[in-house]
Amino acid sequence: MAYAEPRGKDKRGKMRWRGRHKLPNGKYGSVSKDENGQPFYTERAAEQYAQGLEVDARRKTFINPQDGRITIAAWSELWLASLEVDHLSDRTIRSRLRAVILPEWGETAVADLTAIGYTTWEKKLRAEGRATNSIRGIRSTFRAMLTDAVASKVIGSNPIPEGKSRRRGKYQPKKSADDEKVFASPRQALYVARNALTLRGFTMYVLVLTSFNTGLRIGELAGLRWDDLILDHTEYSGARILLRHQSQYVDGKPTLIPPKYDSGRSLIIPEFLAQLLRELRDFYPPPAPGKPAVPWVFRAPKGGRILTGGDFYADTWRPIVDGRAPIPSSRGHRARPGIEPVLGVEGMTPHGLRHGHRVALDEAGHPRVAIEERMGHELPGVEGTYSHTTITMERKIAETLQSDWEKSMRPDISQRGYGPVPTREDSPGS
């Protein structure tokens, strides 16, 4: 039977009490704080709380308060060991824990984390300028970890609110102008490709146009090999890219892993892009005698695969989109021309080409199932069960992309940079 016993006085001289209660195994346990982490300052409060725990034990809903004393850092180790996710998700989860969650909450007992405490911390993250998507990801990881703590009966409920139910106070619009994704139109994609030609040569020119006309992510482009391409004898089904891998860093090394969400797929491409890829294949020098052929479609200047780490974004991508001042000649280095920014897409990331691809297909009115399959997504519900992509749908997508390309090549006096399409002979060879 539950009872209370004195614990001693706190720093203010107030007497504290603990409750003693029978555990499901017949032994006695003790509890010195309620579910909100508040000590018991009266004998009656401690006894009533202990009685409630005994009721929970009889109803088989008992959660031992002592289990909730495990720290968030210790629980995160147990939780990570139980996860079964792909490499990218595992890396993202560990990064959020290591860099953001554990420095703040690692030494806190799981049972001591409250909704108010978490919400106040999230408000602090926003005040520090952390991006909305970053905060959303941190919340998702933290909540998932504590959801499993609830399922394991470490705590009774999850203190981290769901995304849709957490808003309180003054109204916040769902999306502001700053949240808009920057994406390219077909003509802007052409201008980005021409800047890429000037800066990095024919390879980067074709990579940009491949990204915009397929919607492939930069890691998927970096992992493309020549045996993933079908460029010849394609009268029936069209020239295609068979997406089988993506290139990502695993333990600091570029490694081929399955595509995101295991979304391997076959992508029909327009004829102009197929021709550019054929030219790129001929552009590379043949392998040296006794050396194996290089498998990568898109190569770095020294011949290996394109590396898409931090240097790629800072040294290659940003000047391609945002422009660069001319670089004068110096000892051992030739002068380099300036690069004009592409108007309207300042600050765009490579993912903006993927967004632009989706927008172009939406504007053309293609079936949703064909677009989602091309983007590597699955349609939910009944629509996904009964909708299917056909060869006719795919061919019409290729026709749209070909038409958009031809339109983007027409002179437009309101825009800079129109003219004949560059070829591999125009490449600086870098």
C-alpha cells in the first residue's frame, strides 16, 4: 500500500516528501517529483501520487518514474542503435543531435523535458536566425526520439508538440516572400549553363542542362555513369537516363549509394540533351593504353567524378549563378573573364534547377502521376494505386522539354546572352 516519508529540507528550509509505492514485480519503488518535475512539499501530495502509480500498475499502464531519469544523451545512444534508416537520414539525424539538441539538452533527464521548456528553446533558435526548415527538421528528430521513449514506457507522453499544433500567440503566415524557392525558367537555365561553360567548360554546361531537363539532384548527377545512359537506337522509347545511384560522402569519401527514397527510375530525355550527352562522350579523351575507361558522365577537371562538397558550392556554383568580377593575370595564372549574374535567380542552389523542371512540367499540364514518377516521388492514396505512367505520357514530356529548349534559344531583346548554342568546341577545356 502506498505511503509517504520525509526526504529532508531543501535550500529554502521547506520539508520535502517522497512517495513509496508497490511496483508490478511486488517490490517497492519511490518517487520524489510529479510528472511536471515538481517536488512534493506535503505528505498528502506524495502519498496521493504514489497511490496513483499503484493504480496504474494494476491497470497495466504503469511507467516507472525512475526510468525517466535517464538523460537525453544516454537515451539518444539507445535510440540511434535501434534505427534502421538509409545513410543520408542517419547522417542528418546524428548531425542534428550532435550539433544542436545534445549541447542544450544532453544532461537533462528525459522526464524533466517539458513542452514549455522545449517551446521556449525553439523560440530562441528562431531568434538566433536559424532557418525555418532547419528548426522543423530539429523538431522532427527530437520528437521522433521521444515518441520511441513513450513507446518504450520511459515517459508517459511526448512533451514536444507536433508541427501543426504548436502555434500559439500572434498569427504567423504560413509562407513569406523569404521562404519562396528560387527556381529557373528554361531560358534562365540556359544562361546558367552558359556561365558554367565559361567558368568550368563543356562538362558543367551539359550538367546544368541535364539537371534542369531531368530534375535530377546534384548527388544523382555526380553518380551517373555511362552505362546508366541509353543514347542510341531509341526510336521506340526515347533516349533515357537510368537512375540507379547517387554520389554522397560516406565516412568522408564519395561513395555510390541508392537514390533518395530508393527512387531508382528511368527518365526519358529530349533529343537536344541526348545529342549533348553524345558530344560529351566524344569530348573526353580516350583512356591511356592499359588504363580502364573512366565511368563517370560528369568529370572534374582532373578526370574523376564531380565532387559536390562545400568547395563545389563556394568555388563553382556561386560564381555560375551570381557572377564574378574579371580576374587579372598574375605570375603563373592567366587572366579570367568576368561572369555576369543570371538575373532573377540570384542565390539559387543547384536544387533550384530541379524545382524549375517540375514547374515547367506543371505549366505544360502533364499528368500528375507522370510528373511525380519523374521526380522520384510516389502518389499517395487511391490516386497512386490506380494512376500509371505510359510511354505516350513520357514522350509528351520529352516534346515539352524539347520545345522549351528551342524557345529559350530564340532571341529575346529583353534578356542578355541569346545567340547560337555553344558546342564542345567552345569549351575552354577546363
